[in-house]
Amino acid sequence: AYSLFLQARALSNQVTKAGFQESEILYKQALDIEPNYAAAWTGRSLNYLRLVNNGLLAAEQGDVLARGAVDRAIAIDPTYAPAYALSGWLAMYRSNDLTAAASYLERALELEPTSTDVVGRAAAILYNLGRLDEAIALGEYEVAGDPLYVPGHFNLATRYFTAGRMDEAIAS
């Protein structure tokens, strides 16, 4: 299940239609082996959100699927920080509820303050709150901890661009 999870996550992180489709198959296989695998449920939730964000799944359907999967992850393991971080991302981007988003992220940071997944989601909230310097610092931490994570580099480049730091945006 862990091997399938890692493969699914890598495919989803490619942010391509084929990657999303293949990762969904692998997440299902991982969950067939281990139905109570919180990381796989969280990854599947993120996959649904990425499908919505890339116009490959209707928002109404994707939001329901994403919320159901991440809620299942939290029910399975109430100490799994990345699930709380993703819940914060869902609250911010899909429900426009910054109060709930901040609450989820606080919990995630309490549980696992050095997780690149958690720190990356916290950076997104800070960015949306206009706290650009803090968002950049957390984004730099995220890509330093996971230098192959393409979405992290994209997000950091966007933050550098917003700050007028063009050379760093291009490099990222």
C-alpha cells in the first residue's frame, strides 16, 4: 500500500491529466489493500481538488469527493497533520472560509510543524492573507525539504513574482 501511495502521489504531483488518472487507480489499489490508510485518503482528496482546479472534474462533484476523502482520513487518524492541512486548503479555496482554514492549519502545525505538506499549505494561507514575506519563507522551506515537488516550486515562483523578485521567480 505504501509503495502504491508513493507512486500515486508522484503521478498526481506531475499535475497532468494522465498523472491524475493513473494516480486515482493507484490510490484505489492502495486503499483496497489498506482501507484505513489516512495518507492515501488525503492524497486522493488532493487528487480530486487538482482535477477540479484543472477543469477535469466538476467543482460540485470534486468538492464533495475531496471533503469526503479528507474527512475519512481524519476519522481514521485524528493525528495525521497533512489531512488537517488539506482541510484548511479546502476551507480556504473551496469554501472561502479563512477562519476555518486557519483553525485547520493551526491544528496541523501543532501536530507536525516541520512537515513540508503542512508548511506548504500554511504558506498558501499566508499568501492569500497578504503576508507575502512569511509565505515566501515557508515556501522556501517547503521546496528545500522536497526539491522535486513541482507545485511547491510553482507556488514559490508565484510568490516571488508577486513580490517583484523576478530573478528568483524565474529560478524557481
